[in-house]
Amino acid sequence: MRTILALAAVTFIFGSAALAADAKIEAAVKTFNDVAANPEKRAAYCAMIKKMEEVGEDEKKAEAANAEMEGYFKTLGTEFEDAWAAGEGLKDGSPDLEALDGAMTKLDESCKS
């Protein structure tokens, strides 16, 4: 009986973690789609990406652009910050990472139109 209860508890704990990860990814995808649909936020995102490309790996440029980048994140909101960080720790090729990549690609493409 103890074995069954222990197994049920482990299943519940790990099942809950998987659901939480899926919910986090779903929320991130929704946030990226919402940004693409909102002209003000889309403009801020596109400007931020352009600035990131200009800065590249140059630490001095990155330091100089810090306040500007913070302004973009403020415009985009805390949900965007959470979505931006949602991919940390995901394995290459995982369904969650693919979902995030798809949403980011769609958002990036909205900057071209």
C-alpha cells in the first residue's frame, strides 16, 4: 500500500512540474502573439531587436544601450520579461522550445511588415 501511495505522490509531483512548464510555455507563446498584435508593443520589440543587432557582442555598446533596453522591456511589460526568460533550460528540439521558437519567429517576422 505504501508503495502505491509513494508512486502516486511521485507521479503527482512530476506531473505537476510538467504541467507548470507547459503552462509557462503556453503563457510565453500567448505573450509573444499579443506583442505581435499590439502596434505599440510590436514597435518597441522591433526597435529592441534592431538595437540588439547593432550592439552585437560589444560590451561597451551594450553598457551604453542599457537604459534604452530597459525602456523597451518596460514598454513590453512584465509578462514579456517572463516570456523572454521562459526558454531558459529547455532542451534543444523539445516541443516546448519549438513552440517558443515558432512564436518568436512569428514576432520577428512582424517586424518586417
